Amino acid sequence: MVVFHPGPRSYTGEDVVEISCHGNPLLVDAVLEVIGATGLARIAERGEFTKRAYLNGKMDLAQAEAVGALINAESICGVDMARSLLAGELSRRITGLGDELLGIISGVEASFLTDDAPYDEAAFSQAVGSVIGEVDSLLAHGDSAPKRYSGIVTTIAGLPNAGKSSLFNAILGYPRAIVHQESGTTRDIISEHLVFSGVDFIFHDTAGIRETASGPEQAGIQKTMDILRQSHLVLYVVDACRGLTSEDEPWLNLGEKTVVVINKADLLPRPRYGIEGEKAWVSAKYRTGIDELMEFVSRLFPLGQPGVFLGRHTYLLSRAREYLAHCLSAIDDGMTPDVLVLDLKTAHESLREISGDSVSQDILESIFSNFCIGK
């Protein structure tokens, strides 16, 4: 089936023809060969369709970046954040900030030209401070933005046979990992996505850690060590009958945050469950204490809604804030208005780069090179 999308109401703003056929890669390749043989078309570059949409004014650069962010989102929160960016929420706020700055700049520059528009230092400071406050609101929760976008990387680790896979299955609510009384059953990392209390967790079940391992088990332990160092949260599982020992100490606190999970609490003479400090007592076998554990770890990541979550936007807003703050300091130092305007114009230029009103070709190429072909 062939559908014609006439410009300028198409995605790119240009005339576009969309061909739908069976998804078999062999048939798709055959269709592409026929099209290529005409000499009238070529394979698109990475992100070329979205790049053309940006160049033709169908969206600004921040919205174009949202397309890539939507494709690459690994969490439900990440999808929502990308959709908000694509809908133009950030663009509208940046436009408003830019207009405020232009108004301030125009007022100061007018004072150079006529006595009817005197320079009011107090009003000027208040206006610049107001813009800084709005920039700060966009940068708020910046530390949590990557976690909210990609999900909380959570690794379940511990010595062999501590019950890591049992805990993994208990948290998920179904038998995802193989559980066996023989130690060293898990030799590769198993991953699953779970949303609890609105927080996206990316769980990794890992091989039991021990220094005497060899062969395939050692390879699995190396993978465990790699993922531990990348983790936002580590659930370190300990057999309640053994307790924490010197064997555990080298592996604790390798992630950003660590919660010790005392498993098999049902085997104690006096079973105990719940949260004590940074420890959780559970029975993965009977799924006792699991909800309390998940409620506890969810509270460790109070994820407010970030205004920005892409690195380029954070950098440019931070740079704009830096120049605005320097401008306020310059006012206190008694700098003349013409000097202050230079900082304001540089801050304004940073904001324009976010929307793509002022951006170099190299930056454009860098942004769209991260897209997949066909987007």
C-alpha cells in the first residue's frame, strides 16, 4: 500500500510517500532495491526525516531531540518525559525566558540612548533574579533526571546460595530465574523492568560472588562486578542463618546506594521481618516482607519531575545561569549597564541554542547522528 503525504502538512514538511509492505526483511530489501534502481532515491541518513522536519520549521530542535529520547526511553517515566518535550512544554518555557531577557536587554539599551529611560539598578537586579529563579526551576531535580528517564538500575547481589534468584522472583511475582539448592546456578545476568509506587526499577539478577570461582562462573562474577559499579541501588542478599561475614565486606557499597537484605528469615528460631535501618528482613520463599522492602527502596529515590533531562539542555541552561549570576555580581561591583548587557546577551544565546534558533552545523550533525535510520 502506498500513501502520499503532501507538504507542508507531512512530518517533514515536504512531499512524502510512505510504502507499507510485509515486514519480512527479504521483501523489504527487494522493495528498496527496486526503488534504488530508479536512481531517484537513496537510503536516508540517521535521523534525516526528523532533521528535515526541524529545518523546515515543523518542530524546533528540542522537540526533534524528543523524538530520539522517545525511541530510546527505557522507563514509563522516560516515555512521559519525552512526550512532554515533544509536545513543546520545554520550548514554551524557554521562549518565555528568552522574551523576558530580551525585554531586560531592551530596557537597559534604551537607557543608553535617551534620558527618558533611566537605568534603575534595583529593578534591573530584580528582573535578572526573577529569570535566574525560573532557570533554577527548570534545573531542579537535575540529579534524579537520568534515573527517572532510564529507570533505577537495581542489582541483586550476594554470596552464592544466599537466595538472590529467589528474591528476584519474589519481587517480580513470578518464577523468572532458575532457583536450585546447588550454588552457582546463575551465571549470566537476567534483567526485568518493574514499576513500583510510580518508580521504574530495572532489576538485574546476578551470579553469586566469591573469590575462588573459576571458568564460566568466574565470567558471570565479572559481569556482576561490572553492573554493580553502574548501579543506582544494590540489594545485597545475606543468608539469615549465616549473617554478614567477612566474606561479604569486599562486595558491600559498590553501588550508589546499598540495602542489605537478610533472606531466609523464616529459618530463624524466632522469625523476624521488616526494615531495620539500612537492612530488610524477608523470606523470599514465602514472599514475606517483600512489599515492605519495595516500599522502603522506593522512598530512597524521591523523584521530582525534572524540567530538563537531556545533557545538552542541562548544560546550556547551566551556562545561561552562570552568565546571569555573573551579571548580578557585576551589578554589586558597580559595573556599567553596557558591560552587564554582554552577560545577558550571552545567556540569551544559550537559550536560543536549546530551541535551535542559534546552533552550529557540527552540533546538528552530532544530535542527529545518534538517531536510527528511518527516524
